[in-house]
Amino acid sequence: MKKLSLAVVAALALSACATEVPTAVKPITAPSGWRAGGDAPLADSLPGSVSEGWWTAFDDPEMDVVVAEALEGNFDLRAAGARVQQAQAVLRSQASNLMPQVNASGGGSYRTYLDDRASGRSFDAGIGINYTVDLWGGLAAAERAAAADLAATEQDRAATALDLSLAVAQLHLQHRALLDRLAIATDSLETAERLVGLVRSRYDAGAVSRLDLSLTETNFYNERASVESLRQSLAELENSLSLLLGKPPAEIYFAHYRGSIGVLDVATPPTVLSMPASVLARRPDIQSAELRLASAEADIEAARAALLPSLTIGVDGRMVAETIAGAFDPTRLALAIPVALAQAVFDGGRRQANIDIAVAQREQLLQNYGQAVLGALVDVEDALVAIRALERREASERLALDSAEQSFRLSEVQYGAGRTDSLTLLTAQQTLLRARTSVIDTRSLRLQAIAALYAALGYTPPEVAV
């Protein structure tokens, strides 16, 4: 496989965000293809139009609705938006340090004497302008660090939205599968009830033993218990969806799912892959890690500048006016231009320690960045492994389902004709139930794996208002 250093990957990724990432990153192996990709084609984008979100590739209108509701109402995403606003304020604060600081003051007094001298009033007003000259670029570096932090926070918010959309889409697919399983279990319960009636008729006629009747009744009660268990799971899953939507469970009503398409009818999006470097450039968590590195570099520059002398230039003007016995004294104007050059002589090593802290933080972020890159590759590989395995598993289970349906039909006919026993009939029914359930579960897992692949490739949701 072709090897690319992480620094090269970073350079490709940074072409979109125009931030400088340190190149002292330990190289890793970035494959030109995917281990679990097989002969799948390589491309840089999803097929078709998914401009409204990657989940639209499933062609499931109800999924579109529930994901949109989550992106609008989820509290974690709203909190991430608030963090973006905080970072914006920090950037404005840092930018203000590069501007002159203007202060105005004013006051007045009334003066009276115990002797015959006339009383009088005095007024004064002043304005001061101070400007710290950024001789060594420390203030500009602090502003760049704040700008990189803001951009990283925005990417963190995008990562939160991506994770949220994936969680909602996967729960939605699980919800569809549970509804399908509930329908299957309800149908199986009706079949079990019909079998009880059939066996009871034969028992009353003396054709079968009490054991046969007990077995079919036990099967019926087990089927009824399974239906209740599925209803409980369905309600709990809907509660989980409510949490992601940011609404109380009592305000969520999922009746519109009833009678809608089943999980077997959901479209299967193609698993088109992207080159690894494209994955790194697109994923918001990778972009955030890159931007944090850029911020750390700027922090080091600012900490080093703090070791050097600082120069402050000011303009201090003051105007004073007096009235004595009603007579106005001409205004006096004083103007001063102070210039201060300061250099700390001894601080107990505090500023050098600040540099060491910034360097250590950069080293930590370097390692976090490498871990994020490897994590991105693993996420894609895991999704691909699951998709390929579940695709083969679903094909086998569909064949098993065809056989189970045929076996149950034959055993029911043979039991009615008295050519087989009730145990064979019940076994065939349970085999059919398991086969139908397995196909539903595997189909749901396969679709969830495809959703995980799209999220791992970094197809972020559209922007949501903060």
C-alpha cells in the first residue's frame, strides 16, 4: 500500500481551512484503499443528491423528518452552539488588545471659604489613550489562537451534529425493525392461537394426547409474552428518541410510523468510498484537532513574546475650567504623552513555565490528532466489515426464511392430516418466527452500518442556526 505521512494528510486537509498545522507529527500509514473495501469503487462524494443531509440517501421521508427535528431541538447541539458564541466573544476580546484603549473622565467641585474670599466652582475633563505596541507579535498570536479556537469550536459543533444525526438515524432504523418484529410477533401469536384451536379439536376427538395440547398452549402463552416484551422495547426506544429530539416523551407521538414502510422497504444506499485523505479533510473532529494544533502553536508564540520587553505609548489630555464669583477663568489645557518600556526582571520562572505549559499542551494535541486520524480510519473499516458481513448474512437468512416458510406450510398440512405430531408443527412455527425475525434484525443492522459509514466518512449535516 502507498504510504502517506500524517503531515501530508494534514496538508491536504488544511487546504480547506487555511490554518497552519505543525509538521512534527509522527508519520502513520495511510492506505490508498480500504482493507475491508474489496473491489468497491473509490470516489470523493456520495452518489446522487444528498445536499440536505447524508440520511436522505435512504429515501425515507420519516427519517428526514425525525433527524431534522433533532437538529433543531437537541439540547446538546444547542449547548455546542452556545460554546461557539463564547468563542466568538473571546476572539473579540483578544482582538481588542490590538486596538488603542481610550478612557474619559470628568468631575467638578464647589469651593467656599470662611473668610471674605469669593466662593467658586471648578470643572475638569480628561481623556487618556493608551496603546500597547505589539513589538514581538504576542498580541497578534493570541488573536490567532482565539481565531483557531473559534474555528475548532465550530467544528466541534459540526461533529456534535454529525453524531446526533447518526444516533437518530440508527434509532429510527431500530424503531422500524421493532415495529416489523411486533407485526411478526402479533401474526405469530394469531397462528399460535389457531394451532391451539386445531390441537384442542383433535384432543377432544381423542386423536392426540394431553401433552400435545399442553405444548401448543405453552407456545401460545410464550408468544403472547413476546408481544408484550416487544411493546415495552418499542416504548423505551421511543423515549430514547424523545431525548435526542429535545422533547418530553409525553409530547412525542409515533403513531405516524404505524402502517408506514417497513425496514425491509428502506432503500439501501450504495457504499461508495472515499480516499483516506478526503476522509481526514471532511471529518469535523479531524478539522477540530488540526485547528487546536494551530491554536497551540500561536499560544507558544504568545508565551515566548511575554518574555520580551513591552512598550506602551499613551496620550493624556486634561482641560480645567473655573468660575470665581461668577467670573469665568479661561480654560487650561494640559497634554502629556507618556511612553513606558517595561521588562520583568524576576518572576520566579512563571513566564518560562507558561511556555513549558504551552509546549506540553501542543504535544498532547499532536498525540490527540494522531489518535483522531487513526480513529477515523478504524471507524470506516469497522463500518465496511459490518456492511460486508451483514450483506452476506442477510442473503443466507433470506434463503433460510424461504425454507422455513415452506417447512411450516408442509407441517401444518401434515398435522391436519394426522401424518405428523404437534412437536414437529411447533418446531416449524418457531423456526419460521426466528427466520423472519433474523431477516428483520440483520436488515436493520446492515442499514445502520451504512449510516455509520457515511458518518465515518465525514458527510456532515447542513448548517443549523445557533
